[in-house]
Amino acid sequence: MLNRLEMLRIFCTAAKLGSFKEAATRLGISPQAVTRAVQELERLQGELLFHRNTRQVQLSEFGAALAERARLAVEQIDTVFEHEENDEVEEAAGMVRLTAPAALSRTVILPALTAIARRYPKIDIDLRLSDALADVVNEKIDIGVRIGLPRDNRFVVRKVAGTQLFVVATPDCIAQHGEPLSFDDLHRLPTTAMYDSSTGRAWPWMFADGQRLYPAGARFMCNDAEAELSAVLAGLAYGQVPDFLAREHLASGRLVAVMRDAEATPWDIYIYRPQRGPLARRFRIVYDALGDALAQLPV
């Protein structure tokens, strides 16, 4: 009975998300486990539940009807184990350690964590802001946010948003120094640079077709994205800034984007957790809330 209940839960998640891979990520299991559960349920039902090919899965007519019945059944069983809402708030308790890029802290991370802390007063937050890769084992990280795919394939990873990089300057800076039309122009202009704290060197500027550039005229260097943005807004130099920091200033005209034809493909933003398997309630609350908040970033 327990195995069949879990089978229905996996099927309902895959039906809701329309993806075996996304269902696996949401449940913290492997895509193969989702496939096996669906195949076993199809064998028990004697009907095809999904039409699938190499690119996508789509519910069959029978599968759609079963998904609705199964969802109601799973929800009814779940109520047996649920407490009243206030009791759930009390149960969500303990420390959650997170790492995230400092650039996302003001716009997304801190507002989301503040809302969680107010809703769940017994959840404690330990937030490490850094653009460098975290040592998740030694730092005991439970949840991480990263711009660009984490390289450790043991992580449970969920892509939640994307971000575009803009080369920007104030109108006064452009009038004073001229508008760059090529990479050579950038070397002759005042620019900002962001240090990679893990290497001690500046991050490269990213452009289309995988091109990387280290502008030679760095006038303002730091290791904080918002400090770099402040220098650009002050008219000191050109900078390459992510859209979640630049967007409001571009809309108001305080900043102007240049070299638009050379912009790189948007970078993906991921939320991840290092541990597979069962997930404590406090981790699930923070993981889902933070993922949903990041998903609201404009594309």
C-alpha cells in the first residue's frame, strides 16, 4: 500500500509538471525512479498514461482522468498526517544554511527569507553571500543559489530563472568618453572590474559566441556587484551588469545599454541542495519559497 501510494504521488507530480525530470527534481529522486513508477502504474492500470518521445511527455486521455482521481486520493490520505495550520508553523523549526550570490541579495534573496522568517518564527537562517563556489561540505550548506550550473552532479538542481548581462554607462559617461562599438574600444574606455575572490583575479566580461574579455582600462575594482553598480551610476566608468540590477535604471534612463549586438546568451540561475533523499520540512519550505521567488525575476 505504501509503495502504491508513493507511486501515485510520483505520477501526480509528473502529471502536474509535465516532465519526468522536473518531477524527479521536485521529489528529490532520480528521473529513472519516476520512469519506473509510471511504467509500473501503467502495468497495473493496463493503460498508457503518457505519450512520450525524446523531447517531451504528454498525458494521455486516460492518464489525465487518472491524475485527477489520484490527486484527490493522495490529498485525502495526506490530510490524515497533517496538523492544523498553526501546528505546521510550530513544526517547521531549526537552522537552514544557505549560500547565494551577493548580487541577488537585495532584489530576491533577503525579501524571500524575511517573509519565511515572519511566517515560520522557529526557522533560523544562516546566509552566506558570495559569488565564489561554496564548500558545501565544510560549510554545511543546505541550500544554494548560483548563476550558472553547479558542477557537482550529486546535487539536486532546479533551474528557476535566467539573467542577461548588459554593458552599461550613464548618458554623461557616454557623452564624455564616447560609445564603444567594438572590443578594442572597450580597452580604451574607463571600465569597472569585479574580483573573483576564489582566484584573486577579475571576472571576464562575457559576450556572444563564448567570447570573454578583460577590459584593460579598469578604473574601479571591487568584489561586490552593488558597489560596482554604484560606481557605474556615478558616471565613473562603463560596467557589465546583470539585468536584475540594471533593469530599473535602464527603464528610467539613468543607464544606457551599449554593444547590444554582442550580448551573450542569458545565463541560467539555479537553486540546488547538496543532499538527495528525504528533505526536512524546514528545508522544503525554504527551497520552494526561494525557488518561487527567483522564478519571478523578469526574463
